[in-house]
Amino acid sequence: MSAWEHRLSWPGVAGGFVGRSRRPRPGGDDPPDRLQAALAEMGAGRSLVEAEQVHGAKVARVTADMARGAGRVPALPGVDGLVTDVPGVALAIYVADCLAIWLHHPGGPAVGLAHAGWRGLAADMPGSLVRAALRAHGGGPEGLRVALSPCIRACCFEVGDDVVAAFEHIPGAVDRSGELAHVDMIRVAMRQLTEAGVPGERIEVMDGCTRCEPERYASYRWDPERCGRNVALIGLA
């Protein structure tokens, strides 16, 4: 069985989306699983660089000094997004209903990756990732490529009034037709990316609802105790 549920098809980029894996334990010696298999397919000897993931919108630039040698680098504190132009690096984000956002800056060349749940979207993480990549590597947003991962989709994302209030200004983002309101995180992210200048035709949306397909994807809403994590990975090929 392939390690990947989805592979990125961008020239010069390696990575994709791994379903039903886990985040390695700090200092642990976990047995190989789909994450290790995916990293092996990306190429041996990569540094695995992670964000702490605090449900914010800060993005860190990963430099060569921060990612020396193969192996797992301690998670960068206080951030939910990463950008790098360093060859031999694999950026990683872990999600279980939240959204992972991949970015490719061909002019760098550089790549980026971010985690966005509803709090990250309320803080405009998609726009923050775009702006961080352009600050670090120049150019304009029209040349970027972006992809959005499987996540809990509008069919299953029942929310309270606090979440509704964060997104009701975005047309079509909130559905009040049922007993509880539903929010469409993909629609929100698309709106924020296009407002940041990324053309809609350069944004790829991967299929799948994590809550609807627990056999493929880890979903906190489906099983908070045993769900594990999906893993998004990206690096320069």
C-alpha cells in the first residue's frame, strides 16, 4: 500500500498527504509507519522540520543552520507555518480535521507548509503563509502554487456561535440550514488566498472529508482518543 493518500505533482517539489499516521514522540523510538515510508520516498537523508502548532498564524523561515544533517529537528516554537529554500529539508505538519496548506514558490525556489484549524483561519494563516514566502524569497503572489489538504468539510463541521462569528462575513462560508451551523474551511481558505493575490486557478483542493472517511484519514471528531494524525510533507525535490 502506498504511504500517500495524495502526492504533490509540482515540478521540483516532493511531498504530499499521509493519512492515518501519527506525530512522532519527542525522543521516542517509534516503529516505522506511513510517515517513515513517505519520507523514504522523498529521498534519504532529509532533515524533518516541524512547527509547534499553537493554532496561530505565525510563520518561521527554516534556514540551513536550523536543519543541519539528517533526522528530526525539535519543533520550532510558537509557529504554525514554515517556509524554506534549503534542499534536503522535509517540512511536516500534523492534522486531524484541521487543514494543511502547501505552498510552492518556483522563483525561489522555495516551499512552505502551514497548519490551520478554525482559529488559524480566523487569524488568516493562508494569507500569512503567502506573505511570509514573498518576504523571504521575493516575487509576487501570482506565481505561487498552493494546495489545500483533506480536512473536515462543510458537511460535517458543526460549530458554535463563536466560530460562526469569525466567518459569517465570507459569502457561503456559513450554512445555517440545519439545527447547528456548519462552516466550510475550504471556502474560507480559498477566499483568504485569493485576497492575498494567489490566482484561483493556481490553488489545488485535494478531495476528502476526514470525518466522513475515517478509514483513510485521522479525524478527531470521529475518534478523539485513537485517531492519530494525518501528515503533510513538502520539500524541494
